[in-house]
Amino acid sequence: MITNAMKKLFLTIIITGSAMAQTKSSQLEEVAQFGNNQPIGVAVQTSTNRVFVSFPHNEPFLYAVTEIIDGKRIPYPNEEWNEIPKVADAKHYNNAQDMYADDKGYLWVLDSKPAGGASVFGDSGQGKQGEFKLIQFDLKTNKEVKTYFFSGLPKDKSGLNDVRVDTGKQLAYLSDPALKAIVVLDLKTDTVRVVLQNDKSTTATPGYNLTIDGKEMIDDKGKPFSSNVNGIALTKDNKYFYYKPINHDNLYRIETRYLADAKLSAAELSAKVETVASAGVTHGLECDARGNIYYGHSPSHSIKYVSPDGNVNTLVADERIIWPDSFGVGSDGYLYFSCAQLNRLPKYNKEENRVEYPLRVFRVKMPK
């Protein structure tokens, strides 16, 4: 029998839950807004707190890579690099996908335009050969140091997505959802190894579909969104590499010394992978100096983190957190992140544009 007291309790729970779903948290601070330009990559140089944001070559296009100064976008390193070339070359961005500010004062920009259907977003219209490069900039001079072209990468099948750089081992680690693998780039030779390919830790769970705001994420061709290994993170001491498919529950890690060991067989390397936590849906990964692993969780409009004890915690929940995509850790104690609103695009809403403008980058205080 349901008493009046129980009815009041149920009503309170419903009202409270509804209010929480529509709450704007005072913890969330706007860093910059970009009108209808979609922010993707975020990088923060921890020592100086310089903030960088990248944008895909989608219309309307303004700049590919920018530094945020007083809330304004400044093309990085200059206007020329951000011009769209008639033919892809080594001195312009073709499609700036991700960025990473390392511990030695360099900014790394992953310029990635996969071939055909190798993109996580479906057919890129690129043709049979993808175009990939990794550009190293010196943040003291804002000059290009070197550009890498991934010798040995199967560029007709690859879909390089995120990058982290291990300055101690002179290696870059990249997620490749199309190959269902981690790509290890040797910065001394510009050659790659493809590892953990088709491993259970790099592969999306079959039938694991995303439901956000009560709506299943299905594109205009009737295909549910799915991504294999996508978000990645590197601990500040370069000891552990974290990674995870979006459509998969478990967060994984592996010691970088094993990724660096080319003598290990596929089975031996797979045996070194550790399951860290059940995190649910994740977008982007980042690690702070305390070993917390941050990620975006679209279904709950929140930023969560896995603490070193393996527990999953909520840092902030806010209705404005819509597909939090990329992260950076500042020297000011803030976590910076973009909201790409991918699930609100017409492609996933029967051609209806449900994006809430302006598109923005936010920040939130990290736990002490």
C-alpha cells in the first residue's frame, strides 16, 4: 500500500531529479565562446597556462589551431598555417584533430584526415588515401621544430584520433579507432608500430549504443554511432598510458615501457594491459599530477574522474556539458575542456540542427 508520505517522497525525488538535470553549476566557468565554430581539441601548457583550441575544417571555418588569449582566438602559430591550401601540404593544417602540450615546452598538433569511411564520423570524402602528419612547435619561439609523416602506417585504413607524447622515450602514442589499435610513433625515425590491434581493450563492445537525453545516437544512414579506442591519457611521469573505446565500459592502462618494447608479441603485450575501472561512456581522457583520470560523460552531462584508488567520482554536472570532447590541465588548478555537441548535429537528428550556440570551452576546479 502506497501511503501519502510515500507519494510525497516519490514526488520529491522526481522534482529533485528534474531540477538536477537542468542545473547550471556555479563550478563551471566559461573560458571562451566560438559562435557556430565547433571546438574539438584542447591543450594547456601546464607551466605557463597557455590554452590552445583546435577546430575541424567544417563550415563555417575560421581557424584550425588557435591560442585563447583574454577569451579571444588567435591563429596559431600564425595566419598562414591556418589557411586552407588548394592541395594538402606540409606547411598548412589539413584537419587539426588533436593537440598535446608536453613537459618540455612543445605543442604537438595531430593533423588527421582519414580516408573514406576510416573516420569515426563515417565517410570523410577524403578518397582512398588518408593524410596524416604530426607537427611539433616550440612554445618559446612559436616555430615549427619538425613534422612527422608516420612512415609504415596503412594510410588507406588508418583513422588517427588522439595523441600523447612520451618525451623520455621519444615516442608518441596515438589512438586509431579505424585500426582498433594503438599506434606507436618513433620520433627518432618517423616510423610506426601498430599494437594491441583488435584487442578486447581497443575494440568497441558490439551492440553498445549511445543514448543521450533519452535519444539513441543514430546517423542519417541509420547507423548507430560507435567508436573503438578513442580517448587516451599519459601520466605526468610518462609511466602509464590510459585508453578506452567510447562504446565500452572499461578504462584500461598499460605501462609505457611495454609499449616501447618492440620485442613483445601481441599476446605478451595484451597480457600487460590492466583494467582500471568501469567508467561507462567516455569522451576524451586526461590525467593530472595526482593521478586522477578525467573524462566526459555525455549521458549525465558531467565530467567524471577515476581516482588512484579506482573509484569513479563526479567532478561537475551541468546541462551545458554536451559531448565534452578534449581536456587540458592548467597550472591554475583548473581542468579545461571543449564541448563539441556532436550528438546535437543534424547528422544524428534527422537533419535537425539541435546544437545550442554559442559553442564553448569551459573550465572547472580540480579536486585538491
